[in-house]
Amino acid sequence: MLSSIYNNSKYLEKALDGTWLRNKIIDQNLANNDTPNYKRKTVLFEDCLKEELSISKKKLNTTDERHISGIGGFNNSEPKIVENNETSYRFDGNNVNQDVEMAELYKNTIMFDSLTKQLIDEYEKIKNAIAEGSK
């Protein structure tokens, strides 16, 4: 039970890292709203997490660390920062739309808050398991 809680917290922590990076990139986009030829950047990490979850469902039990490495493990894949060079909203070549960025920032803040609450719940489960086990 404790190992499944620990794995859940690892995925939540990875998702928090991705939302934190996304927040920084959105702030960077907003800061460069008036910079000529600046191209909007986005952060992609959800697909990596989905792949990690699907791999973990195929986890094999091993008795030795030399057995089939990498299956069921947690990859250290990093979020990807992608620059959008395709569109331009203005004549100066900048493609940052302040309204879109503010909406993305709000959406990302909601995601970060809910992930934080989920992670706190996971740690509460660990705390309760330890407290109940000591009785």
C-alpha cells in the first residue's frame, strides 16, 4: 500500500514541476508582450505523464536489480518547452496575445492548486498509515 502511495506522490510531484515550469514560461511570454519578433512558448508535459502511467501499469515484479531494467520504473523525462513560430498577431512579428496568456495562467493556477491538494492528501495517507501502524 505504501509503495502505491509513494508512486502516486511521485507522479503528482512531476506534474507540479510541469505546472511550475509552465507558469514561468507564461510569465516570460507576458513579460515579452512588447518585444519585437518574440515568439510565444508553451510547456508540454501531460503526454509524458500519461506515458509514464501506462508504463507503470505494465510493471513487473523483480527480485534482483539486474532483472529487466526500466520496466515499471519512473522515467526522468523532462517537460518540453515548445516555441510557436507559425503565427504572428502583429506586424512586429510578436505572436503573444495577452488575453490568451492570462487565461492560460489562470487555468494553470487552478491545475497547480488542485495538484497541491492531491499531493497533500497523499502525504496525509502516509501519515495516517504510520500513525495507525504504531498503535
